[in-house]
Amino acid sequence: MKTLAQLTTAAALAVALVAPAFAADTIDGEVKKIDTAAGKVTLKHGPAKSLGMTEPMTMVYRVKDPALLGTVNVGDKVKFEAAEDSSGYTVTKIEKSK
Ligand SMILES: [Cu+2]
């Protein structure tokens, strides 16, 4: 079982190392809803090939750091980066587009 645990840890580390590479794409979106308490943001965005999303959509993202939500408002056009993990999609960067 120890070997399995070690393998699992190794796999988790591999995912952690690989994920940022796939998250490098900046995605254009619009803030539809902000839930600071839950650390979630609803974003409408175009296709995001790096996340395997080939069509425009509106969806809820978790944010890596809830402080990120203090920098944008509902209705803002934004640029963001997100990464996929075992629990869903997490925004790692978000900023108002100029
Ligand atoms: Cu999406």
C-alpha cells in the first residue's frame, strides 16, 4: 500500500507541475456574478482551448485567492487564466481588460 500511496503522491505532483503549463492561455471573459464568501466567480467567456472548452459558455469558477475577487466587478470585461484540477476549474489570475 505504501507503494500505491507513493505513486498517488507522485501523480499528484506531476499534475501540479503540469497544470500551469496548460493554464498559460489568457482567456477573455465577462464577470456575471461574484460570490466572495464562497470564493467563486461566474464568467462568460469565449472558447478556451487550453481548458478543453471549444465553445463560448458561462460557468462558475473557483478562485485560487479570494482577494482576486476584490479587483473586479460584475459587468467588467476581464482577462483571466484558469487551471483544471480534480475539483473543477480554478481561476489563477484575473484582471480588468483595458
Ligand atoms: Cu468555461
